[in-house]
Amino acid sequence: MMLSELPVIMSNGGDGVPSSIDLSDKTVPIEIVGRATAFPGTSTSERPLLVVDRDALAEHFTDIPDPLNTPMASAEFWVSGPTDEILASLADIGATPYSVLTADEVKDIPFIDAAIQTFLMLDVLGVVAMVLLVVVAMIYLQARQRSRVVATELSGRMGQGDGTMRRSLMLELGAVLVGALVVGAVVGAVATSLVAPHLDPLPTIPPDSLIVLPYVGIAIGLLATVIASVVGALLADRSARRVPLGEVLRVAE
């Protein structure tokens, strides 16, 4: 009885469609049932990697020794989780690894560590930029202190409520802070899309460098700017109402 084609998932290898594989001097027809851009164990983006179910493979090689039980074959475990617990679990099932390579050891490789440190430095620069933005906002409020005192006093005498002045100040300060946040997010996203591909520590192994927009961070930043706008406006309005109008006009003269 002739067996059907062996179902295979192919990773990498371009657009090629292999029709068979040779194992232990036996040729078996295969059918590509799926494709993947990356898979554990991939060594290069040009060399195809075929993923086959062990039981299905054994059905097609019943008349010869197990092709996976040879000196040329090797077994690898790709496991995600705590290293100590994983090693203990392997010992329980009787699997003793010849060597162990953890994610932390990979991150310690010099050129990979350099890429990680580069992005950490960008985080530091982002924090510095945020502090500078707060300083600029404070300088902006201080520079407009005199005109705000005059505007607050005159608007109050013309019948405008205190709440209207506070909301106006909140909108003014909020526009500056939110505008800075939007510009920073857009510039950061564009810069990252241009730089990230050149920092890929393993460019020959897929997938390509991932670019993940920090939606949570942007949302937190937006919330922080709103809070800063409200608090800053309340403090500035309170300060403006404490200064006598006559004193401000004398200084202006």
C-alpha cells in the first residue's frame, strides 16, 4: 500500500516548493501544508526548515530504522519559563540535556547586549526630554505671569467668572503639553522605524526587528499631561489672583 504524501510545514526557503525529502537513503514525497516566517532552530533565512510530526514520519519509514535514532540526529528542547523549573522537569522525564542555553545568556552576548543597551539609553533620553518639557512649561507660565494677572483682574471686573479663566488657562497649557507629546510620539515612531532594522543582532534569522508602539506608555503620558495641565493651571491662576493689579501696573511702568 502506497502511503500518502507526508504533511510538512516549511519555514523560510523563499517561494520554493520541494516535492520530496531523502532520509536514510529513502525518498518520501511531501506536501507543504503550511509556511512560517520563523521557527525555533532556524539558522539562516535562506535555508528551509521542514517541520514534521514524529508519528507521521514514523509511518512513512516503517521498513527502515528510525531516521531520528541515528548519530546524525539530535534532539533539542525549546522551552519558555523559569530555567530551574524547566531543568527539573526534564530530569523527571529522563531527558538529560548535553548543554543548556538560557535567554539571559543570549542577552549577555556582546552584540546583542549592545542593541539592548541602545534602546535602554533611548528610554533615558525620553525621561530627560519629559523633564525638559516640564521645565519649559514652568518657564512659559512664569513668562506670562504679568499679562495673566492683568487679564484675570480685568476679566473679573467685566463679569467673567473665575471658572472661565481657569478653563482657558487649562486649555492653553494643555495644548502646549499635548502638542509636545504628539510631536514626540510621532518623531519617536518614525525614528524607530528607520533605526531598528539596522540594530537587528541576527539579521539572517527571521523574524525581522519588531517595532512595537508603546500604546500604554502613550496613554499614561497623555493622562500625565492632562493632570499636569489641570494642576499647573490651578496653581498659576491662584498665583495670579494673589498679586495686586496696582503693583503689576507699577512694575510695568
